[in-house]
Amino acid sequence: MRHLLQAVEDPYTADIPMVDDELIVRFKPGADMPSKGIAMGKGKGTSKKLLRAGNGATTGDIHLVKVVDDTAPGGKPSKAKLKELSGNIKGDSYVEYSEPNFLLNASQATTNDPYYASLWGMMDADAGANAKGAWAAGYTNCSGVVVGVVDTGIQITHPDLAAAIWTNPGEIANNGVDDDNNGLIDDASGWDFRNDDKTPYDDIYDDHGTHVAGTIGAQGNNGVGVVGVCQRGVKIIPVKFMGTSSRSGTISDAAAALWYLLDLKSRYNLNLVATQNSWGGGGFSQTLYDAISAHNTAGILFVAAAGNSAADTDASINYPSGYNLPNIISVGSHAQNGAVSSFSNFGATSVDLFAPGSSILSTYPSNTISTLSGTSMAAPHVTGAIALYASGYLRQYGGMPTAAAIKSLVMSSGVTSSYYSGKSVSGRRLNVANMLATLPPLISPSPSPSPSPSPSPSPSLSPSPSPPAEVTPSPSPSPSPPPAEVPPSPSPTPPPAEVTPSPSPSPLPDITPPSPSPSPVPDPPLPPPTEGDPRPRMRALMTNTVYFDARRSRRWFYCHVKIYAKAVNGSTPISGFSVAGTWSVSPDHDGFTDSNVAAAAAAAAAAAAVFDAWCRPCHAYCSKEKTLGFG
């Protein structure tokens, strides 16, 4: 439950940075150009840019308006005058709202010792997010899934990132033509909304976005640098709206970046599951709220850094992470020992969970790597986990999970700790392996690792302002690299329709559920054949693996069922006669019994019976169940 009251103070009198001679104005449907000109003129304004065209029926155009104060030096109004001009424009009958163009900043990251090369945030030791456990189950490839990184630019030629950068299928690079007719010329690999050009990487000040992108999708097992949560396959759309040494941007450009991503999803039917947003600042903006809300309607999650003011954001709202929208996941930062990072914001109703954010090593401009700290570094761990899960779900079931189901799983599958009690909605920190354990494993755990690459030292820059360094660790050896990816297995039948999860899930066990590994089903005696029956002689078999929490009345987590057929005269499964799926017997993942054992077993048996009806009447049906307690 987030804040219901979004705007609680006058932004013109509060100490909130904004562009001193710009306003964002949304007109009502039906306002023509002369009417708009009259309205803007009431505030001594003219249109600087059309930010968003309305549909003419239910929504009006949004313009970035430049205003002047004839009595001020240089024509730039004071905040008090800007408020007056905005009020004059807002008073026109054709205007829906007029608001400041707030300045935004990257959720400030600090540099640290570049030799501190341990990717602790990916590991299963200490308080790592345990992406390693998901990799061990075969989930390394995020193919079929796209994420948008709304930030500074990204070095798209970085050797650890080049393979992950999205390419616009409707655009021919550098031909000077708007091939896809979206109003942007040569947006072949994203767009720079700060400078209004095709180049999503300009200089070393695009370090923040480059670092964030590496945590999501730096290529694994390539002998170079680092590895992201998604070792390969994910496609990252660079959408730049911040830049220069201040790593700052504006509300108008941030909203334009989000609308651009929304258009790409619709235009190309992209599986755009999430946007990564490690930035904040300003007050409540209706323009930005509407853009994020449009993403919610489209099923796109908005992963946001919770901010680095060490503040309780229940009492003092941080934007954009604090908007009251269901697709926002607000991420705080924790250190290697699991404690909330000293700089991280927190809030029992405004921060959803925590993720590794102190001393995080990732990609950096000029083909290097560097260590930064901040909630900016925590959020992309969550974005990467979302992409990994969504891709795994797509490969297993042939469709995409809902945004609501993903958000609920991110929060319910994390690890509980007293560190987070009363400081977040879930009371948990991210655990990637627990998320992916709800899908059938692609391979058995404990593969043999390949040789570990050694990251090179790199130059580091300190964005300002910055949170203090969390720790100064002694150098530690690099972790073993993740296992190589495994080719996708055939897609089984999709599971039943999802049930909307509860917003405040009850804690699950603080361990990773083991991978399903049913015991072999013994072959039954062969019955005599029936003369003249043309059907193949098969038997139907079922394996049913159930994981549950045995504490008190909490019982069911999920079960994995496979039903298949074998020839009666051999042990080889018959091609084309196999179904499998994972069912949550507690559909909202709250850890409580929503269906009992008998109902689950009866449903599985009924499915097996239908399947077995295609086999010989002399079939044999076997069920093998393995139950594992969590405490």
C-alpha cells in the first residue's frame, strides 16, 4: 500500500529543483492550435516541443512550454513568477494541467576500489541474491525478453554489453531516414532524449547507465569482465535522458523516454517486461505519473531505485519510486552482510524489498569495469531477475507471466531477515534462485565450472552528490563463473490460469527449494495384447513431486507433475505423448493451504487418466510422490 496522497506540498515554494523557464502543459481534447496559443500566451509561453500527441477524443496533447518574465534579467522567471505564469495558463478552459519540469538525478552511486572484483551480489554466499543458484538449474539465457534502461547513456560497444543491445528491426542504421515512421530518425539502438539524437552513448558521463546495464545483462562465460543476472539472450533498449557530469535530466525527457518504450512494445509486439529506473527527484508530476500508469496498463513493470537519503519514505515521499501505481517495484539497497546499506531509503509501505547495492562491480565506459554503490545498483539486480524468470516462463510454457504475478513472486520468494522488518513491504531481500525454483529445472545442479576470468582494474569517477562508501573490503578472489547455458528444452503444456497474488504475502522458508528429481517409476507387469486393436501398446506413467512447508498449518508451495507414455516392450518414452507442468497449490504463493493434498492428487490423477485413455486397455498407471519438508 503506497501513499494515497501524492502531492503534499507546493513545489514552487519547496526546495525542489526544476527548470526555471519551462512548464509541462496538457491540453484538453479538442483544443486546436489557436486555442493552445492563446492559453500559453496567458503565461507568456510558447511551445518548445510536443511531448505527446493526444488521440483527439479522450486525451489532449502535452507540450513543453518555454515561458519568459519580461521584467527579469535574461527573461528567466523566479520560482514565484513561474508559479504565477503556470497558474495563468492553467486557468484557461482548454488546459487540463500545468506543472513544473522537475530536474531529476541518477540515484547517486559512489566509486570504490576497482580491485574489489567479487560479484558478491550474484552469489549464494553471504547475503548475495543467488543468481548463481538459478544458473546452476540451467537458467542463464534470457532470450525472448526485452528490458528498457531509462538512465544516462549506455556504452553499446562495450565488449560485455554489445551482444545485449537491442536493434530496431524497423530502422536502417545511419541512412538519415525515419524508416519506422515513429518520428525519430535512425533510432537503430534506442534514443537520446536529452540531446534529441540517435546516439545513446556520448562520453564517460554515461557511466551510470553503463554500470546498471551490466548488472542486468553483461555477457557470461566470454572471458571478459563481469557477468549480469542474464548471462545472454536479454535485449536492452538504451533510452538516455540524463547526462553531463551532473548525471541530471528532466521530467519531460523521462516521460518521453517511457512513451517511446511504450510505442516500441506496441509497434513490434516486444516482450518488454520491465523498465529499469535508477533515478529520482522532483515533486509529484502528473505527466510522469500518467506515463508510468500507461506502462501499467501495458503490463510493463517499473523497477525503481528507492533513493539514497537514508530516509523513511513513508514519511517523505521519494519519486518516482513512491507513486501509488501497482507496476512499481521500489528497491532499497543492502550490504554484503545483509544489513540495509547506510545510505538506502526504507519504508514499511513505500519500499518493496532490498537487493545488493553496496560495492557492486559492473561494466563501465571505455571498455572497463568499476565498483559503485547505491540503490541504483540494487534495482538492476531485480530487473535482471525479472527478465530471467520471464524468459524461463516463456520457454517452459510458451507465454508470458503477468506483471502482477512477477511482482508478487519477486517479493514473496525473497529471504526474510530482521534487518528488513518494518522497513519494506515484503520484509525480504531478493533471491533469484528462489524465483526460478518455481519453474522446472533445465539441468541438474552442480555443473563443472569453467576457468574464472580476472577483471581488469579500471578508472573510476564519483558522481556528486554521493552516499558514503559502505565498507572498504580487502581484496577477495573472483567467484567461479556461472555454468554455460543449456539449450532450451521442449515447451510443455502451459499451467492453469494464474490467480492474482495477494499484495502482502506471508513469508516462505528462508532456503532455496531443491530441484524436482522424481524417483524412477517401476515398470508394471505386461498384460496380454488384444487382437485387432490398432492403437500402439503403451502405458501411461506419472511422476508427481511436491514441495511444501510443514510448519504449523502452512503446507503447500508448489508441485511439479509429468505424465508420459512408454512402450510396453521397452523403456523408451514415446514421442508426442508427454505433458508436464508446475502447479502452485497455493496460487497466491502465500504459503497457506488453498487446496488440500487430496484435491491436488485427484486433479493430477484425473489428468493422467485422460492421457492414459489413448493407451491400450491393458495399461498400467503408476504414481510416485516425493515430499520434502522445509522446517
